[in-house]
Amino acid sequence: MNNSYVRRSIFFPKKAVCGKPFGSISFSSSSKLQYRRHSVKDLRACIALLQACANGRNPIRGKQIHSFMLTNGFLNSPPAITSLINMYSKCGLMNDAVSVFDNRYDEDRNVFAYNALIAGFLANERSRDGLEFYRRMREVGFAVVPDKFTFPCVIRACCDLMEVLEMYVVLTYSSTTRLSEILQHNVAVSSSRKSVCGFRTFCTGQDLSTKKCVPCNSRDLRPMTKEAANDLIQKVDGWNLINEDGKLKLNRSWKLKSFTKGLELFRLVADVAEAEGHHPDLHLVGWNNVTIEIWTHAVGGLTENDFILAAKINKLDLQHLLRRKVSS
């Protein structure tokens, strides 16, 4: 038997991932040149399979590929590290993603690994952890420089956490012109409303009525400032911003056709509130005057949850209940 050429293969079960079956990944060791050629080919195949696992939310197959890559020395490649972090993030396994990040060979020189991990935290509703890793990136200095993929993620994290000071630091890190180009599809620019460096302190690319309320016991939840509330109130027509004993609240009133119509309005609003897990204060004054107040009791003020609920209530068809129809 000729030992100068040894071919080894790893076979994955012929089970489809995203409609594509797994095949085999192999490499030869007949010479350094052949080894390198097969290694490059196998590395590309591994990255493609990791992407399939990420799209198919298949961490079991992903871990098999991870094991193969680790055994064969493929984890000295930045694309491989990034693909692994992306796969674990999309599968909701952020501890595994962090483990890959912390054990990478290139220490702090790979901006793509930072981007993948920060984006993964945001996708898994862990904005604070994502922002912490951005700060960790900045502490490295010039060894790793944030790029056009970093800033939108960090801006979103700042918006989620209402970190206005951090937003200011991010925006002043690079020129406003460059950031405007990077963020034009992620953060709306405002010239008429109060903002930080020309950018609104809340992400506006998504309609509030399409978002979901977060649990009120979330550790990231905190009351917003009056300036932030004045900005968001523009997005919920018909609602007023009131201050009662230092607590900011949203308030809106309707005049109904009858007492029973008022109760019907309450039922419609209650259905929305139950679906969101966020409940307003409902008041029926007299026999046909309805007032709704929304605020987050857990934090003693307003959060984005309140504006999301107000936007969803605005989407309800209430015309048949009202004594006088509201003009569109």
C-alpha cells in the first residue's frame, strides 16, 4: 500500500438542511501542496454548511461541523470563526458563540467576529450584552476598527437601551457625513426635532405598530426622558403626553355613541393589551366618555412599550363606536 497518499473523509448523515443534503468533506495529505488545496476546499464547504445550519436553525449539525473544523485546524481562519459565531447566534446559543469568540486565534484583530457577535446579541434580544462587546472592541484600540456593519448594530442597541450618552460617543467617533451614509437605512435623520448630532435617539425604520412589547420585568427596561417621549409622541397621532406627580403618561379620550359602545371599545383594547402583555388604565366617565392612560408601572414612567401599545390601539377600527367620526 502506498502510504504517500492518505485520504480521509468525514461523512455527515444524508439528511437535508434547508433542502440540501449533507455530503462528505475530505482532504489528502500526500504533500503539503495537496493538503493546502484540499484544506481550502474543505474550509469553504464547512462555511457553506454552517450557513445552511444557521438558516435551518440546526445546531446539532452545526456542532458536528465545528468539531470537524477544530480537529483539522480550520479555526485559524477569520471567515470560519465568523461563520461559527453566526451559526450559534441564529440557533440561539449565545454562550457557544461567545466561547468561539473567546477562543479564536487572532485575539482582538478580527472586526468580523465582533460584528457577528454583536449582531447575534441583538437578534437574541440581548442589546446590553451587544453594547458591552462593542465597548470591548473600542478598548482594543486601533488593532480593530469598527466598520459600516458595526455602527447600525450599535445604534440599534443604544436605541433599545435608551443610551443617549453612548449614542453620542458612537456618533462622534466618526464624521457625521460618513455615519449619515452608513445609517441612512437604519436611523432616520431629523432636522426639526431634538436629536443627538442630527440623529434621532430612537430607531425609526420600523413602524411602532409592527413591533412587540418586551416584558416589563426586563432588566434593560428603564423610564425614558421627557425629550425622548416628546420625540416618540409624534408617531402616535391623537395621544397626549401628560405629567402626573413626576410620572410621564400617554393619554387619549373618545366620545362614544352609548354606554355599551364604550364597553365594546374596552373589549377591543383589552384584546390588544392581552396579546402584548402590556395593560393600560381604562376609564369610562359619565356614560359615553372613554379615557385611556398608558404608562409602564414597573418603571414609574414611559417606555417604548407604551408607544407600541398606543400605535396598535390607533390601528383598531373604532369608527362604528364613535359618536362623531374622526376624520382621516
